[in-house]
Amino acid sequence: MANFTPLSAAIGGALIGLAAALLMLSTGRIAGISGIVGGLIGWNVPDRDWRIAFIVGLILVPISGSLVGYAVADPQMPASWAVTVIAGLLVGFGTRLGGGCTSGHGICGVARLSPRSLTATAVFMVVAIIVVALTRHVLGG
Amino acid sequence: MLMLAGLICGFVFGWGLLISGMMQPAKVLAFLDIFGAWDPSLLVVMAAALAVGSAGYAIARPRTPLFAARNLWPEKATIDAPLVIGAALFGVGWGLTGLCPGPAIENLATLSPRLIVFVAAMISGMALHHLWQRRREAAQQAILAANADG
């Protein structure tokens, strides 16, 4: 557990919870990123403006972070382009089919003790843990 | 006002991801790697987010939101196959990369080419689901119409 960073994790987590609470108090919406992004797909989408504004707010963070001396490292990505594309497709299709991701189900839904979100969160956590175990320890990636 | 609220909430949410280290896929994978050098940080992130989020929702529940007519709580309650299959597919993609939609979108600011390809694939996956669902709904309506005729 050499890389465990409980303090920054708790502060960051509290901010994520605060953002979810503020979005409900101000707009009455659930802060689920896959829903916010996926809701922009199609013709005549309802409430397009606040969705785009939320995404802009998200993308402004690393830019403002670098301005105040909070360095943002490039994300470490898989070595293979094929894995990158397949994983992206799975994350996009899966979150829309399942109606949420780590934020919508994992935080907003679990905070409401929604049985659907508790189920989804358990499923994607266990599946992801198995995938990492297979790729890192069985296949020796 | 709805837009301003969206912008501020996205910004606060993004700072949460940045400070907690969850923007970095390697740190997320270290949490998922329970048989390796396990990093439980993501668990603390979730616990803190749930503590603040559920308190906030308790305040929000009886109120009308500031800039909207009412709170749009999800109404679906049944645990069905799409929920479980969708969560499993997402879990595979998450486990392969350590990326979920929030950090993926936020990382666009780094202009990392591989990350941009991931987000393009993710949005394509969402669009595929949108098309697939529309076709399915059209097929169901055709069946209903045929039954009504017969």
C-alpha cells in the first residue's frame, strides 16, 4: 500500500460529493457523467446547454490546475491502440446500456441507496477487478 | 442559470477528480489490482463522496431545485438484464484502461493522442447504443402495430 494517499483521496472525494449535491440542489439533475455526455447524442436533445457547460467545467480543471501550479501528468494508456479503441467502445456502450458509470451509479445512485445502482456498482467493480487480475497476473501483461 | 450551475458543478467535480488522483488511470488500476500492490485510495474517494453526497441529497430531497421545476430522481427500480450486462461491459473497459467517463473527458485537456482516441471510441460506443435502442424501439412498435392489425 505504498501509493495509498488517504488525505487527498478524502478531500477530492468530498468535492465530488459536493458537486453531486450542488447539481441536484441547483438543477435537480443527477451528476452522472455518462448520462450527461450520452444525453447529448441525437437530434433535438433536451437541456443541451447545461450538459455542455458541465463538460466545459470538467475540462477547464486541468487547465486551471496548471495555472495554479497543480501539475497534471499525461494519462498512462494501454500500449496497444486496439485495446484503447475496444475499451473505449465498451465503456461507451456499457455505461449507456447499464444506465450509468462510476459517478451516476457508483456515487449518486449508491448515495440514494438505489438497488439498481448498488447492483451495477458491484458488477462493474468485480468485473474490472477480474480483468485486471487476468491481464496483470494470469496473462502477465 | 442552469448553464452556470452546470459549469460550476463540472468544475468542482473535476477538481475532486484531480485532487484525489483519480484522473490518473494508473492509480485507478492500482485500486483494481487487489492481487498486486493494492492502492485503496479509490475506496476513500468513494466513501468521502458518498458521505457528502448523501447528506446533500437528504437536504435536496424535500426541496425544489433553485433553477428547475423539480428534482429529476431516476424512477426506474427494476434490476434487469441491460443493467447487469451494461455494467459488466463497462467493467471490462474500465479494467482494461483504468478510465471511466469522467476522468476520460477531463483528461482531454492534456491533449494526449491515445486518450483522445479512447474518448472518440467511447462516444462512438454511446452513439451505437443510441442507434441500437432506436432500432429496437421501432421494431417493437412494428410488432405492436402488426398485432393490432391481426
